[in-house]
Amino acid sequence: MSAQDKPNQIDELRSQIAVLKDQVNKADMESKKLVEKRDQLNVQATKVNLEIRDIKKERDEVNKKVYALKQQRDKVRVQIKPIMDEIQAINDKKAELKKKMPHVRQKDIQKEIDKIDWKIQTETLDLQEEKRLIGEIKLLETQLSGYKKLEKENKKIAEHIHERKSLDAQAESFHKDLSTLAEKSQQLHESMIAKIAEVKKVKEEADASHKGFIDNREQTRNLRVEIAVLTGQMLGLRNTIREQNKELREKANAERVKVMAIRQKEQEDADSIRNQKLLDEQVLKSKLGAQAKEKLAKGEKLSWNEFQLIASDDDSEDANTKIN
């Protein structure tokens, strides 16, 4: 990858990271909503569970009453059984009595007894006739006693029937209360079942919200990992560019130092050459001046250059004298 491509890739990575961060923010907002919904549903489920507990408690109390009423009703029904057996026994006894009774109605027998008794009381009868009539009365009364025994047994039956009806009324009352309570228990049970179904649905929704939250959290974690990876790549590219720029700067500085060193060396060499040249010129000039002075001292003829050398030396000496 060229140095020019790296900044473009950094911009691309920065754009990808921005998109991922936006997705993370949206996922976080959705997670917040899901958590709020889950918590609200859990509160609702707790409330419904409390309602279920109260309904169950009330139903159980009603069931206890139903059980108690059943026991009371069954106890009464148990008491009815011996009474019915007694009535049956009396009816059997009545059947035996009826077998021994004449085929004459009770009122007819009583009417005949009253007739004979009236006759004895109102008519003058000889002793034999009176005894005969008294014997008939006794015979009729014997026949009548069977009816009296039947009446006595019928009275017992009536008493037993009355007792049975009283017990039937009690059993019916218990059964009626039992039925009312049983119906109420059924209603409470159905209400409880409906509440259980409701809380099940609420819990399913809460679980779904929680699962959505977990999935969102996992998605967010993956997005953050991807962001971290892309951020690492971007920082790596930045460090690479920074290192490359540093190398370029160092290389440029080294080149600049090298150029400056070369220039300085060239300058130093030029100065050295110039100074050496000046020195050589000075030495030569001194030598020529000394020779010109010797020629002048000997009275020899000087050239124009030699004359200038002597003049310049005199000017230099005068200048040095003034300076000193």
C-alpha cells in the first residue's frame, strides 16, 4: 500500500467505525426498551401470581367447606338408611297383619260394635242374649284391634317418614349449600386456571424480551469487538504513517545536514585555498619586496612592480606605526 492510499483507508475505517457505533447506540436503546418491558412484565407476573395465590387460598377454603358439607350430608344420609329399613320392617309387619284381618272395613266393624252396644244399652235382653251380644262385640273388637295395630304401625311409619323428611331436608340443605360452594369452587378454579394461563403468557413475553436483550447484548459485544479491531487497524495505519513521516523527516534532516556539511566543507576548503593563496601571495610579495629593497640598496634599477611593492610595504609599515 502506498503512502497516499493509507489516509484514504483511514477515512474508510473511520466511516465504518462511525456506522458500527451508530448500530451500537441503536442496539443499546433497543436493549434498554427490552429491559424496561421485561421488568414491567415481571412485575405484572408477580402481581398475577399474588392474585393466583389469593384465589387458590379462597378456593381451598371453599373446598374445605364443601368437604365438611359432604361429610354432614353423608352422615345424614347414613341416618336415613336405618329409618327406611324400619319403615320396610313395619310395612312387612302390616302385610302380616292384613293377612289375619277380615275383609271388612274398619268403619263397618266399628259401626257394628256401636250398633250392638246401643242395643245392649237400650233394649231389655235376657242374660243369654246379652252374653251372646257381648261375645260378638269382643269378636268384633278383636277384629278391630288389627286395624288399631295397623293404625299404630302407620303412626310409626308417619313418625319415621317425618324423621326421614327432616333428615332429607337437612341433607338437601347441605347438598344445596354444597352445590353452591362447589360451583363457587369451580368458578374460582377456572379463574385460577385463567390467571395461570395469563401469567404463563406474561412470562413467555418477559422471557422473549429477556432473550432479545441477551441477543442484543451479544450483538453489541460483537460490534464493539469489530469497532476495536477497526480502531486498532486505524491506529496501526496512523502509527505507520507517523513512522514513515518520521523516517522521511529524519532522512530529509540527514540529507540537509549532509548538504550543509558538504557546503561547509566546500566553504572551508575555499577559505583554506584563499587563505593559502593570500599567504603565498604575501610570502611572494615579501620575498619580492625584499629583493627589490636589496636592488634599491645596491643602486640597481627597479621595475614598476618592484617599486609598487616597496611603496606598499612602506604604506603598510606606516599604517602599523600609526596603529601601534
